[in-house]
Amino acid sequence: MLLKRISIFSAPYSVRELTEKDLPQMLALEKGQADYLDLQGKSDLTIDEIKSDLTSVPLSVNQNQKWTLGFFKDEKLVAIIDFLTDYPQVQTVWIGLFLVSKADEGKGIATHLSKALFKSLKSEQFTNVQTLKYEQETTNQILLEKLGFIDQQPLVLKSSDGSNIPAILSKLTL
């Protein structure tokens, strides 16, 4: 039901769950976001890491709570949203990854797709959305503020190369 609602609200983009056959397009989209990858310490991202990301979940999460969706325009992947439902609490959605292709940035796609997702989640009885706002990534900050996310608490994360990543837990009430 959730995927059908997202499809309705996200027109003119088609949406579907991403699979291993989408790995080359996913890798190309993510590699196009060099600033984000550098922030995460993943400048040498591989297709195997993308493949692992399709199924990896925290220990307390069931696989059926994980969604990795691709939004397409004319069969071209323009955005990826990866999220967990009922995490970290019931009726809460955790967005772990939301990237728009570099070529499609600045066209309102992120705002449009976010609103489509949030409308769909609300109709499915979810009440909150949480994500991280990275202090070094201004595009991420601007979008989250525009969408109405409220800062909750500062965090320091570790990147894959061991460096510290300053972040803020942000929450949106649907």
C-alpha cells in the first residue's frame, strides 16, 4: 500500500523498490555526490558496498521494515531514498539516505519527492520522520529546514575512515 501511495503522489516520477539490477545506476548517482561521499569517508565507493546497503539493517530491525526506493524519469534514476519504518520507535520513519542526482539538483525534485513520501507515510499512520542533518553539508540543512524538520540534539558520528562527522538529529512531525 505504501509504495502505491508514493507512486500516486510522486508523479511525474515513477517509483519502485531498487534491486541488484539497479546497482550500476545507484553507484553512478551516489558517486556523482562527491561532497556527500567525502563527508562519509567513502570517496572510493564500490558496487559491493551499494549491494550491501540494499539489505543492511540495524540489529533490532526486520528486513521488511527497510525500503530502498528509486525515483525514475524516463528510466533514468534521479533520486534514491533509503528508510526504515517503525524505527527507532513505532510510527516513526528513519531516513538514512536521500540523494538526488547531481544533474537534477536545484530543480525542486528533493522537495517534491520528500512531500510525496511524507504524505504517503502520514496516510499509513506514521507520525514522525527522523534523519541526520550534517553540519558540513549546507544543501542538506537547507532542505530539512524548508521541509519543517526541527533539530533535536547534536551528535558526533564516525566516518568509515575514522574521522568525526558533526551532525544533528532532526525530526519532523507529520
